[in-house]
Amino acid sequence: MSVSAASYDSLRALCRKNNPAPDDWRRALLLASVMRWFADFRGFGEDGLVWAAAGMARRAGVSNDALRTAGMDEDIIRMVRREQVADADAQAPLTAEEQLGCLLVTLDHLSKLVVEAAVTRPKGSVKGLKVSAVQKKFKDSKFAPEVSRMTILQGARRMRWEIGDLTSKTIKAILACEEEVREAAQEIA
């Protein structure tokens, strides 16, 4: 799998066009940035653009044909459309592509939960947000009910991470891009 800078720019323009609401555009940018952070963290920095494109494409809300036109290959499109973490109980180590797919599904839900938890704070930021605060919201099924807690748990288990550790890493990833995403989302507001 590969994504050229031109394909990424094409995808970004497509997503921006198809996500006119600032919150939708912000979520697409956020997942792209979080995925790129995790690519670096997991040692796949050279594939950071692929991971970012997968994150943005997942939130794009466009057809598979539109994603192909933007330069996304079939493997990325398949991952983007996946709803569950594959083989959460499998024992074999994950390949780079499997890690991308697993994290894409998991972080789509977990990043939404973290952002929703941050929005309830006075500053509306993840800065200073504690894992325990997110875990408290995680346990409240009425809070952000569209977030699949089961998907997050399965993803953490498949990656062989404790849920608190994954949440901590997700907070760090969001903190690293929060201001940039906020500014980019305001461009279309």
C-alpha cells in the first residue's frame, strides 16, 4: 500500500468538499492526524501518509469510487469500510497492514470518546485530560452512545495493550494535533 502526496491532497480536497460541517471536517482531520501519530509511534513513520489517508478516508463519507478517483487503493478502501476489529482473540503477531486496520477501527471510536470527554471540560481541550476521566466516561453507556465500547476493547486486546495505555496514547496523539486540527477546521467555518 502506498499513498502519494498528490493522492493525499486529492483525498483531503474530496473530504473537505464532502464534509461541509466544521465538526465533520474536524473529525476527519483528527482521525488522520491521530493515525499518523500512531504510525510514527509503532515504527511505521515511512507509511505515515498511508495511515493518515486511511483515517481521513474513514471519515470522508464518500463512495468507494470517489476514494478510487482520489487515488486510494483497494486495500485501504477495504480497511476504511471495516466495522470490526478482525480476530480480536488471535494470537499471531499483527503485520503492519493488520495493525493499521485494527487501529483504524479502534481509534475511530476511541478518539471520538476522548474528544467528547474533552468537550465537557471548561477549556474544551484534551490538555490536562486524565485517562481516569475518559475511563469514567467509557463506563457510562449514555455518554457518546454512538461510540462502540466493545470495538475499543477488542482493538486494545488485539494490539495487546491495556485499555488505559491505549487511552493514554490516544490522548497524547490528539494533544499533538489538536490546535492544528482546530485551525484547519475553522478554515471552512
